Amino acid sequence: MSWQWKSVVVVWLFALVCAVLTGWLSLPGQHLVWISLAFAGCTIGTLCVQLATGRKEGYVDRVTISLVGAVTVLAAATGIFALTGLV
């Protein structure tokens, strides 16, 4: 796995950690608020990680893939929360 893919996967793992912590720590009825904040954190984290790489080639692609992955992870978590009645 190249370092460019590792910089993308880091954001996906961050989204997964945020989703697990949201399910575990947030109050009932507050999950959607915290999932939204988690996505905001993923967006800021993505921009920071990708700017820190110092590579302009493929920047937009890496940011897009990072954010689409984060949205997918957080949407799956939201679906799980909805199915289990935690929302």
C-alpha cells in the first residue's frame, strides 16, 4: 500500500472510531448531532492530512476518496443506530 492510500485510510479509520465513540458515549437522540460533528472533523482532518503530504498531484482525488469513504462509514453507522433504535 502506497503512502498516498495510507493517507486516505487514516481518515476512514478516524471516521470509524468517531462512529463507535458516538454510539458508545452520546445520549439517546443525540447521535445525529455527533455524527454530523464527526463528519466535520473528518473533513478538517482530510484537508490537514492531504496538505501535510506536500504532494499536489492527485490532491483532489485523495480528498474526494477520503471524504466519500468517511461519508460511507458514518452513513452505515447512522443506519445501524436507526435499526437498533438509538437515533
